[in-house]
Amino acid sequence: MDSELETGGRIVVGTDGSERADKAVRWAADRAGERALPLLILYIVPEHRAVGTLPAAAYGELANAIIAEYQLDFLDRARTRLAEIAQRVRDANPGLYVESAVVEGQPGYVLAEASKDAALVVVGARGQTAPRNVKWLGGVSDDVANHAHGPIAVISDEAQENPQGPVVVGVDDSQQSRVAARLAFQDADARGVPLIAIHAYILGTVGDLVVAEARAPRMPEPDQSVIAQMVEGVLADAAKEYPNVAYQVWVLRGRPQDVLVDASDGAGLVVVGSRGRGGFRGLLLGSTSKHVLRESLSPVIVTRG
């Protein structure tokens, strides 16, 4: 990524000019306006074009000149398209400071690098109706979420627009959850909506261990009041920082990923940590956050702790 590109303190959104990306750009503009932050729109294009299935260099100097000319034309068209997108955002959001830049590179890498100092990086994604092989293989949103250094918002094709919907945050007793809770309270405060903190559990687990033997004794129901107190403790600092946010604590039986996806229906946003209790910083996404990203009915933010 261009070292002169300023991403610090901005909400950064990637676009390729597609309808999916336009949805992510609109969402990012709304969040930038709510938080009074600059918006940076990046139109990311491949760094090297190719002829057929081989690199341009394999075709000799004449082909290289043709490819270079095509690349320049491609960049010009990208700049024209980006200028149109940026102007449309300015027209729809008077007073919002909007910057834009065309960047050559791999989209996942460029946006993950931007997350090092951006306030938030936003990317569009295929949602529930994507072919199963697409879900398995992943895409730009998976690359960004896996390798990001800061919070990433993923706006899928099916993400519902619920500006008055609550913010839902998944909570356990990890440091990741404290980071997620603070961002969730911040967003709820900016939009003037309530927050729902959810802790989900599965019978048959002891700490991080799963009791799966056929003759293992059935685990009793946990004391939900004790779990609720734990959740309150995780939320305490964020709740004190944002006292105007009304919140509820839900303790529910079920797989965390399923419970959070259910709660996403009607929510304005779901916030999850990249990994929960037992995860190690710097590893790829945990199973819960990965599932929520792909199945959520609302936009999702994945935080890094």
C-alpha cells in the first residue's frame, strides 16, 4: 500500500465499484457521520494485469507496452468511477469529510494494512445465499478479517438495514470481549440505540473442555445469575464510559454462533471478538466469529484485542 496514504483515525472502506461494495460504502459513510470521523474510500485494483493465463512479461516487449497502456486506461476508469462514488457520498452526507484514492494491490492485503491505524475498516461480502464453495474458499472479507490488526466491519449482501435496531455483542470472560463491549457501547451511544449483551453456553462443557463420552454424567444447568454477574463485570468499564446506553444481559443455552445469528435478525449491528476465551492473539478467526460473519442478518464488526 502507498506509504503516503493516510488511514489513521479514519473509517476506511474498500470498493471495486460493484453494487455489493456500494452497500458497504453507504454503511461506512453513515458510521463516519455518526462518529464525526473522516471517510476514506479506497478503490483497489490489481497491481499487475495479465494476457490470457500467462503474465504479460511472457509475451515480449510489444505485449508489455499494450498491457501497460491497458493498465493506465484501467486506472483512469477506476479514478473516474471512484470520483463518482465519492461525490455521491458527499451529496448524501453534507458535512462529512470524504477522501478517496485508487490503490494498486491485493484488496485483502491493502485493507488489512489499513486496519493498523484506521478507526474501522469496512468491506462488503457474499452472505447466506453465496454458493457453498464460495463460503469454503472465502474471499476478500475473509482475508481482511483473518489478517486485520484492528476492528473490521463486514456488510454482507443480506445484511438488513435496521438503523434503530439494537447493538448485539457476544460476551465471555476474555479480554477480546472487553474490547468488543467497548466498541459495541460506542456504536450504540452514537446511534442512540440499546445494547444487548449475550453469553451463550452449551451443556456438557467444563471450561474449554467438552464432555463427550457416552457414559459421562450429564452436566447440571449452570447458575445463570453467576454468569450474568460475569457479563456485567466484562461490561462495567464500557457501561461507565457510555452511561446513556441502556443495555440488557441475556444468558442463553445454545452454541454461541447460532444464538448470535438468531439475535442478528432485527439488530442494527452484531459485534464479536476475533477469538474468545482460550484464543491466542494473532491467530486466524475463531469458529464463532467466522460463522457469524457468514450467516448474520445484520452487519458484523469483528474486533481485535
